[in-house]
Amino acid sequence: MRIFIYKCIYVFFLLVPFFGSLQLAIGENKKTNILFILADDVGYEGLTCYGGESYPTPQLDGLAKSGIQAMHCYSMPVCHPTRMALLTGCYPKNIGSPRWGSFPKNLEKKTIASVLKEAGYTTAVAGKWQLALLKDDPKQPFRLGFDDFCVFGWHEGPRYHDPMIYENGSVKTGTKGKFGPDLYREFLEAHMLKAQKKNQPFFSFYSMALCHDVTDDLKKPVPVSPSGKYLDYREMIVEMDRQTGLLIDFLKKNGLRENTLLVFVTDNGTPSRFIAYPDGNKLIKEPIFSNLNGQRIQGGKGKLDDTGTRVPLIINWPSVIEKGRKTDDLIDMSDFFATFIEVAGLNQNQNIDGVSFLPMIKGEKSPRSWAYSESKQKWWVRNKAYKLYNNGKFVEVSSTDPGKETSLNRPLTNLQEKAFKLLGQARPHRSNP
């Protein structure tokens, strides 16, 4: 009898770890976490994995190698319309072309953060906001669906060294001597850990200050780095890559990597000029040139050509993407909303312009046949090789010379005629948004 009892005790202790693991698996969150990284002012020539030769980006290159590298992702030429499309899934013209530094009141409950929050996600944003003057509306991010936020005060203070930050509606103290990008990242890491403890899926949006100038909203010089100077563009790219690597390490360390969809994209192309140093109360800018596949090109932020609108996009999701690959599928800024909704398991019944690229992630063909971009009164639709502007101008886009577009006139080749017809049938603007 005593031997039997000993055997039962022995078997019990053998099974304890099994049942503990089983309970963990049953209680484990099944919805996919989403970490969305949006870098500022970086064209595709900024990353080594896209052929860039001026800046080391080992973390992002590694992310691309084990994930999906999109070769034809297109943004708006400047940041505000890009962010409108990302948050709403709609082209700016279809939601009234919101003015700079504003967000439509009627869409506050229809952002990607609001929709995911209703689906059970906890949501947070950190870094750049720029959708309101927070001194006048310090809780605006809450209304747009974010449970937590940590963003610099646009038109109020610096974003990098000694940053002026609004955290959950109040001005953050203790930022003297601190570096903004570290504070934004650490805030999101705390948010992700809190979600993990609550067994809740998260949508963490790292809206990077990097790699924007040290300022474009303040008239006076801002604090310098510990080295006594401003970060130059190369240093910002290196820091952007480092921040991404730290987030990857964080996910791995905390067992979140496999079930987290990590998306890295940028809001527009590289600037043509960049604040280099202060001269008294003046901020002196110098040109930015980068090497891409053996060519020296100048940044084209603000332009509707590839130097202003073709951006890097890296998608990494270990539990779904088994082998790294490149895709030529077309993607534009409205598609992230649609994709994140589908990843969360929600129905695609939103009144949006975006097309989900989840099928592409899973190895299927994307249904998108054209991409879109706009700037003020100009806009275009395009495929990989051709572009049709709203004034009727039809161009061939160079695949080897960024920014070069060749106007095409009749007679067209069969391939050109087919592209012209396809793009002419595109209807990016809705009559009843």
C-alpha cells in the first residue's frame, strides 16, 4: 500500500508541469498582438535591405530577412495625410482633406485604435502625434481610441533631448537629461507588459520622432545631444534601427515574439534638406544625399515621385511567416487599417478605401491592382511601372533611377495601353464619403 502511495505521489509531481503548461495554453491570448512602427521621413533608400548604401540598418535588415519585404509600398509625400490614411483607412480627399494638425470629429470613434479597442485590444501610441495642439486639447488621443499615450508636445517643446511630453493627458515631469525616443519606446514596452499580465491582446503604435529634423515646429534652437551637437541624418537612421532592435529583443525576452505581428513602415520619403546646426537663433539646413544601388540621390519629401512616396515596408510575424521573402504586391497607406482589422478577426464592413494585405502575408495574391497618393490638389494612381495623374498625364516610372518619370503619348505599346486602361478605371474618390 505504501509503495502504491509513493507511486501516486511520484506521478502527481510528474504531471504538475504538464497541467500547468496546459492551463497556460488554454488561458493564453489567441488574438494576435500588433506592434506598428511608423518612422518619420525615411525613403526606401534609407535601408540597406532596399539597396541603400549610406546607412547601416542591421536590425531592420534582419527583420526583413526573416519576414516580408514589400518592394512597392507607397505613402503620401508628407506626414499628415499619411497619418490620416493610416488611422482611418481612407484617402484624405474622401474625408474632407483635414487641415494640418487636425482630425475630423466625426471619425474619432472610427480610427483603427477605436475599432481594435472595441474588439478587446488594449491600445497605446507613443512618439509623434501632430493631430492637435495638445496644450489646447490634451486628451485628444483618448477620444481617438488610445488607452494610453506618450507623445511630444507639438509646437510646445523639443522631441529628442530634454523632451516636452504629454503622457495620458498631462505634461510629463522628469524628462531633463532624457532622450525622447527611449522614453517613447519604454512607455510602449510597459504597455505591452501590462497587456500580457492581463492576458489581453495589444495594439502598440510606435509613431517615431525619428528620423525627422530636431524640430520644424519651434522657431528657436532646441537642446543638443550630450556630444554638444544635433544628431545628423545618418545618426538618426542608426538610432531608428537601434530602437527597432531593442523592441525586437523586448518581445523575445518576454515571450511575445511568436504571437506578435510587427510592421515597420515610414510616412514619406527622405527630406531634401535637414537641420544641421544652430547659428545663434537660426537653424541651418544642409542637403541630404544618399547612395542607392550605386547612385547618389537627394531626398524628395513633398514630391509625388518615388523619392517622396516610395517607402520601405517590413512585415514580420514568426508564427505565420515561415521564410523570408520579397513581394511586388502594391500597398498604400489606407491598407494598414484593413489589414489590422482582418488580423484581429473582425469583419471587413468598414467604409474605408484600404485593401487588406493579409492574403499576401499568407502567401496568396493581393487583390489590389493600383495604389494611390495625393498632395494638395494633385493625385495619382499607379501600378509598379506606370502612373496616371489626375490631370491625365500618363508616365512610365523608372525602376533604376528614383524620381525619373517619362511622359507617354500615343501611340502606346500594348503593355502601356493595358496599364493606361486599368489605371483609367480606378476610382479612388467616393462621391459620398
